[in-house]
Amino acid sequence: MPKPLVQNLFANATPPLEGEHFDTLLQPALSVTIPAHNEARFIGKGIESVFRSAQKAGHPVEVVVALNRCTDQTQSIAESLGARCVVEDKKCISAVRNAAIRASSAPAIATLDADSWMSEDTVAAILRMVGDDRYVGGGAMIKPERMSPGIFFSVLSVVPYVIRHRLSYGMFWFRRDAFEALNGFDEQLVSVEDVDFALRLRSLGRQRGQRYGTLWRDGITTSCRKFDMFGDWYLFRNPGLVRRIFAGQDRAAADHFFYDVKR
């Protein structure tokens, strides 16, 4: 098992006392929150990418993982790498996201899915943007780990639902006061909670005279596991399922594509 990168974030910092964990010495500048349901396959890569990016940025970062109905080694892997875990077993991604964020402690927050990972410059970019009072928060560009004709056309089938809002998603970054003002992610939704959150975050920004921003260059990479599982052409060939998922409250569609998928 790899050693926790959290213990080596600052090469120039005063070394911790023998037996003392690094993250007890410095308050985190950023909390990265991750919802996780049986994510043993991916969680390690995501957490390591966060701490590696934090190390390059030169700022302490905490990772909080919300365990959702986990029966695999997600918790032990996450904790071995320096993350802190909480449990939220509601079958609702909004509730899981909220649990991770409310268990975190930094004034700045970023969300990351368990099968995604940051670039080396992501943390620095987040802290630069979240510290700019012109922005209420924002999203990021997402790069798939692979591409194929089927994935391309499947993504095109989703784009109309997303692009009409002219907002980025994928990974959100914001200050804690904005999260509290919005009362977090809407727990009445079982899907597209990210789209809803982005719209409400932008609306809050307009009320405050702030903009919704996007990390264009230093976004995230995400796995193609859904395509690996269902097939690259699946969403393109099932437009009805796409419509049902984007309705936000279709439990059967959400269970089929998200909650009840074996991992």
C-alpha cells in the first residue's frame, strides 16, 4: 500500500515531531470532498492526485470521503492514504455529497467524484479562483481517460441538457459560506444534483455581484467506467434514459445507471 502523501506536502515546512501526523500541525486551506460507493478500484488514484496537487501548490489540503453503502476496501484504502471518512448510507448522492462537505473543516471546498483525479496544478488553480472575490465558485473542464466514436456520440446526446445552461460541472469549488447559503445539494434529487447546484450557485453569485467561474486549463480527468460497463454507444442509443436521468427524480433510472451498478 502506498505511503500517505499527506505526510509529505511541504518539503520546506518544519518536520512533524516523531509519531505526530502532519495534518495535525497545519489547518487545511482546502477541503476536497469525495462521495464513494464501493470505490476500491479508483479511490486511491483520486486521493493521491489531490495530495500530489496540494504538494505542488504548497498548501495543506484535507480529503474527506463519505462512504455510501460500502462493502469493499474503500475505507481502508482512503484512510491509509491520509483521507478522513464519514458514513452516509442514504441512497441519494446529494445527501452523500452534503455529508462529506459538512464533515470538512476548510473555508474553501472542492468536490471530486471517486473515479476522477486532479492534475498537478488543480489545487493551485482552485485556491487562486476561490480566493478571488469576483467569483462565487464554479466548475471545471472534464477530460475522459479515453475516447472512441461511441463515447463521442454518447457525450453529444448529453450535451444539449448541459450546454443550454452555459455552465461547467465535473468538480465544484466554492467557499463554505456559499454552500451554507444554498443549504447544500438538493436532497430531493436522485440525479443531476450537480446541474441543480451549479444553477443555484450561479444565481447566488448574481445576487452578490459575483461570477460563476470555470477551471479551463487545470480541470480533472474522469474514468470511462460507465462506458466500459454499459458500452460506449449506450447513452446515444438510449435517449429515453438520458431524459429520465435529467429529470432528476426518476428513481428507477437513477438506480439503473448509478446506484445499483455493481462495482
